[in-house]
Amino acid sequence: MTTPAPPADGAEPMTLDEIRDLLAQTAKVSAENARAIAEMREAEAERATRHDREMTEMRAANAERAARHDREIAEIRALQTENARAMAEMRVSQERLDRRFGRFRESHRETRSSVAELCGEQRHTSNDVSTLKGWGMEFLCERRPGDFARALKLSAIELFPHSKMLSIAMDAAERGIVHGSDASDLSSGDFYFYGQRSEDDVPVYMIVQASFAVSRRDVKRASAQAETLETILRYEGPPEETGIALPVVAGTRLRVDPDTGATPALWEVTFVQLVNGDQLTA
């Protein structure tokens, strides 16, 4: 509200009522100004209080963050200390493991060396046992010609000397009847029998491969040797005059293949089983 201005110079003097109105208006304006100033002071005080409160809360939050930061720093330092101690323990443990592993490798080398020696000795022993079994089986076969005579139905039988078979084989090779390698293989049979077939007295040559356990290799070799001798005999004349060659394998049993569980096929090879040949295992 605007206070009425006093009359200018030369104007008519104000009446008493006008003066009273002017004073009333002035008092009213003063009251309004005082009220506005009071409201402004109250608002300012409220703002100051709110600012103080916010500053107090901010200081508390900062103090809490600082305290939390200090705690986190302390925890990190504790973890670093623990990690350093753990790493030191790991290094000590690693050194112990390295020493143990070094001893283990040395022991392993010694063990491998010992095992290699044992394997070598085992191979020598196995070879010796196999050789002894082979000799024993040949000895047993030579002492039991009757088993072969019965198996092939022969009326007569006798051992045929290696020297004679060697002579026959080498002579046939020189004459070109058979290859030299076949002749050498024929002359390396375990042993030979000679006899006559009961039904027609045809001469019979038996080429025998003897093994404690007869394998497929024994069967194939006996068959190949008999085929070579049969070639030589047919070159010399008909069967009734020169005879026939029969492949024979002899042993305590047929060897079972560990992978298939099958025994060797005999084809046209005769298997003579020596039932009491197990005594050779002793």
C-alpha cells in the first residue's frame, strides 16, 4: 500500500480527517512491513536451521564413510598380511613337495630300472621255459609214436631222421623243384615220422610241429612244410610209389586266442593231443 503524499506547497491544507486517514494508512503499511519482515526473518531462521541440520547430517555421513573406509583399509591390510603369510607357507610347502618329488623321481628311476631288469630276467626265464617245454614235448612225442599211428590209422610207423629230410629238401632245391626258402623250412620241422596207411599200405610222411599249446602259427607251418614235401613227392612219382605228406601238430591243447577266445582252425592238419603232457609243466 502506498502512503499518501503530503500536500505540495501552495496547496490547501489537509483536513483533520485526511490527516487521520493518512496516519491510519501509514500505520497499516508499517504493520504490513513489520509482518513481512517477521515472515522473512522466520523463513531465514528456518532456512538456517534446515541448513544446519543438513550440514550436521552431511558431516555424520562423511564421518560414517570415513570410518567405513578406514575399516575397509584395515581389512585389506589384514588380508594382505594373511595372503603374505599364506604365500610364505605355500612356498615352504612347495619346497617340501619339490624335495619329495625329487626323491620320488629318483625312487621311480630306481624302480623302473629294477622292473626293466626283472622284465629282462622274466623274458629270459620265459624263453628258457618255452625252450624246455618244446624240448620236453619233442622228447615226449618221439617216445609215443603209437599216438600218431592211431590218429592217422597207420599200420607201421618209425621216426624219420632229420638228416634224410634235409637231404631230400636240399636236393629238391638244387634241382629247382621247390624254392630254397621252402626247402630250408621243410628241413627245420620239429621231427618226422614215416609209416604206411592201414587201408592201402601207401607210404606216409608226417611233418610234425610240437608245442605245449598249439598255436595258429604251428598249424600254418606244419601245413606249409607238408605242402613242400608233397610237391617233391609228386615230382618223383604217384602217391602209391613215392608216398604222401601229412601235416601234424602235437601238444597238450590248442592255444586259445586271448582276444577272440577261439582256438586255431586245423583245416587239413591233424592234431595229436598228448593228454598226460601236462607233466611237462613241472
